[in-house]
Amino acid sequence: MENKICTICQIDKPLSGFTTYDKIKNKQLSYCMSCGNIKRIERLNKVNPNRKIKVKSLIKFNKNEYKQKWYQENKERIKEQAKINKKKYKEENSDKIKLQSKLYHLKTKDKDKEYREANKLIISNKRKEYRKNNWGKLFPGATIDVYEWVGSTLLPSEWSSQADTTQGLTLGISGQPKFPDNSIVSVKQVYDNITNSYSNVYYYWVKNSIIVPNAKNRRKSSYEVASIIADPTAYGLEFAAFISPDAVALSNVSSLLVGENISLNIGQDSVAASMTNSIPKHTEWLILQENNENSSPNALLEKKLIDSLLGHDSVGNPVPDPALSLRTRYGIGIRPRQTFFKDRITAIRNVVEFTNNVLINELITGNYDFINLNAQEQIPNRYLNTYDKIVEDNNELTLIDTTVFQQAKIQCTVNDNGQVISANIINPGFGYGTLNSVEGGYQGPTFIYPEFGSGINLSTVVDNTGAVIDVIIENGGTGYINNFIITSRPQSVIVVSDDINNGGWTQYVYDYSSKNWIRFKTQSYNTTLYWNYVDWSSSDYDQYRIYSSIIGSSYELSELTITPGQYIKINNSGNGNYIVIEALDPSIQGT
């Protein structure tokens, strides 16, 4: 057989009769005996894939033969490249090689403890490298959304269509509403003095606005805040990340480094680690006896608890003292004023929830005095004449026509003894109240008296327009030197339910310089706003049992025929509340 070069193994040896035609190269391909057999089997496998023919020995033989020939031809080049790769690997992984070498050495000597430590060190280094490269990165698909509460005359859908457009940015419209379909939105009606009508103002959440609102201490937009949180490194923030107990990663500090002059100082509060520190740990303990009503916290701790919950002490000083550092702010100290709680609002919530869980199981109404629970500061007596009108809410206040308001002026004449002997109306004023009827009209406003002299007391009468029509000298006073002019107080209104004051009453005074109502006095306390009645039931009450009778008052019980175990509902137990009672066996005594 003729010797030629085999197409596959490229070895000069006798060829088989098996050939193929390469359409791409446009030539006939010849194969040696071994390679030809392989090609034949591959063709048979394609024709009948269900009956595979294995050619493991032939393939192995040809591969080895081919590898040997190729290696002989490229032996020198392979050795040279291996030397280069080995040297480069050693340079780039010197620490790793040392650790692996040590690991292998320890492992072969069966030193289990040292082997585990070395292996742990390798794993720890890999974790630190991973944390350094991925610290603070967002999980794939996650986003940072910062929402702002905005008020606008636009609905969320209208805001969404204009947001971040050229025209929208000019009007301060940026960011997408959380609910652009108008499904969740708060609405407030505001009275417009110009149009004499109400208009709607819509309040809703807007995401990642690029507009910085005109608010105190705001310097960054919500979009910028979201960008900082998402990638503080890209934003350029300098920070340190403690990626493990013994490693810290620094970001954006390269500009601060000068050659090898690197110094990083990390401070640690040693209060928790050392009892010799001058600032003691907060470890105040008090042993109380369980289920003993006479075992209670001492007066110091009770006062400190109340002051910490209120946020101030009995004389109004803030608790904790704002001048205290974070390290000294917490404790039981009176001087300086320390606090129990880092989050006072959460502490109040916990106390209220715990108290409610206790009270819900106790029958309180009818067994305890509610004087303190119903205590509140009352609206000032109307006959003191310190205000002119009472309205229900702030909307009614805005409806009062203040354009006609005028203050009254009275000239007082003083005799040689320093007493006021007559009073003449210079300006009757306008718009004072008609709350209290008196002879000839309504009780008029009080007046602002001069600082010199004392004892003067005038009473006035106004007509139905609120203008002063009469002045009565109740007491002329003493110590006045010359004639003088006095001015009536500004108009004043009581708002019974002030939405700015949590529903308490507020006294407003009209300010003539700004032409607006100014808050003058607010209700200082109203205990009824902070509690409400709830239904109480005994532990054995069956809510599904049907009432056998429903009566108006307990006096009607004698008219009923009662069987033990029946429920009777009394609509008024004497305090306006209903009660449900169970009929007991006459032989059972008790309440």
C-alpha cells in the first residue's frame, strides 16, 4: 500500500482505502488504517444512532500516537513556556504557595490541629477578599428607593406625567409617585380667600426626586441620597468597612495617602471591657417579689423611669441633658440628667401596650375614681372677656372677616389726685364679640393700661357690630400724672378643636401688623385624648350564649323569672354603659 500523510494523525504510514471529500477545501481526504476505521464507525453511528459502536481502544491509540509526535516537535518550546509560567505563578501567589506548602507539610505529618489552622487561614483570606470586592453591593435586582411626602394640587397621575420633564422641573415636579393610579392619596381642603372657595391639596409619596425641598437642614435630594446608599464608593464617600474582626477595608482614601506614611487610628470604647473605667457600666438591678403588691421599685427609680418616658423632669428640664455625650447619656443619674432609653417613643409604646394587656383583664369602671383620667384644662371663662368668639375648628377661623377689625381707643382724664375721673371714646373700634349680654348691649373688650399708676378698672359696652358705645369707670386708680389714651386688646377667638394642637382648644389673637391670626394660648393638657373605654368580660364569659332577657335598668330584675345560667343584658347600669350578668344558683353566695 502506498505511504502518504494521514489527514488526522499527520503521520506518514500506509493509507487505508477509506476517503472522504471536503467540500470547503475542495479536495480528497485520505486516512491511515486506524483513523480510517474511526471515520467508518463515526459514519455508521450517524446512520444508526440507536446502535452505537465503541472505538475506545482505537481512539486511545491514535491520540497517544498523535500526542507523542506533537510533543516531540514542540518539546523545547513547551519546556521554555513551562518555566516562564512557573516563575510567574510563584511571583503572583507566593503567600498562597507558602500556605499550601505549609498545609501539605503539616498534613503529611498528621498534625491535625496545625493543619486545620492553616486551612482556616486560607479560607479566611478568601472570604476577606470576597467581602472587600462585594462590600455594600446591592443584591441583583434590588433597588434603593427614597420616598418624600409631598403636597400638591396635582393628583399622582398628573404628577407622574409631568415629572422630570423640562416643564415639570421648572415647577419643582420630580420623582414618580408610589401609587400613580391615584389609589392611595390623602386629600385636604384649603380655603382660598381670593376665590372664596375651597380647593383640594393632595398628599402622597414620591420616589427619588432630584429636587431639593426648601426645608431646614436639607442639602441633598432624595435621588442623591438613594445614589449614596446604592454605591457610596462610586459617589466618592470616604469610609471604613469592618469586613471581619481583624480586617478593615478603606474606600476613596488614596488621595490622602503620602507614600508609605500611612497611619490609621481606630478608637474603641473600653467601658464594656474594663470595670476600672471612670464611667461605670449601666448595671442597676433591683429585686422585686413576684405577685407581691407591696414590693415595688424605690422612689428614685420610679421617678427616673417617669422622667425618661416623658423626656423632661418635674421642672421642665430635658432628659437626657443635651450637653451629655453618647457615652454618658444613659443611666439613672439625676445630676447629670441621664435617661433609661435610647428610643423614648418605642419605650412609651411598650409601656402602653403592657399596661393595656394588664388593664384589659381588670374591671376598672365603677371601681375606681376617674377624676384624673378626665382632667383637662378648660376654656377660659367667657365672662373674663379675654376673647370675642368661639368656633369649632380652624376652617371656621379662616372664614371670619378680619378686614373690618379696628381697635377701640379711649382718652382718660386725670385729676390732681392722680385718679381717672372721665373716659371719652376716641375710636369705638369694630368687630368685638357679643358673647355676654349686658344692659344696653354686650360686654365689651378689656383694655391695655399704662405701666405708670395702678388700680384703674374700666368696663365697656359694645353694640351688635362690636363697636364700643359706653365706658364705665369701675375704679379710677391712683398714681396717674397726666391724661392718657388706652387701646383695647386685639380681637381674639377660641378654636375648640385645633387640628394643629391635636384636637385641643387654642386661643388665637389677631395681629394687625401681619394681618393674620397668631396662636396666643393652647390647651396645656387634656387627659381624655389619651384613653378610651373598652369592653371587659370575665374569663368564663360565653360570647355565643343568647340573652334570655334585655332590660333597661337593674330595677327591672325583680320582674323577671330567672333560671341559673341565663344571661341578662342591662342597657344602663347607672353610668350609661350596658352590662351582661349571669344568673347564679340561689345557694351560691358572693358577688
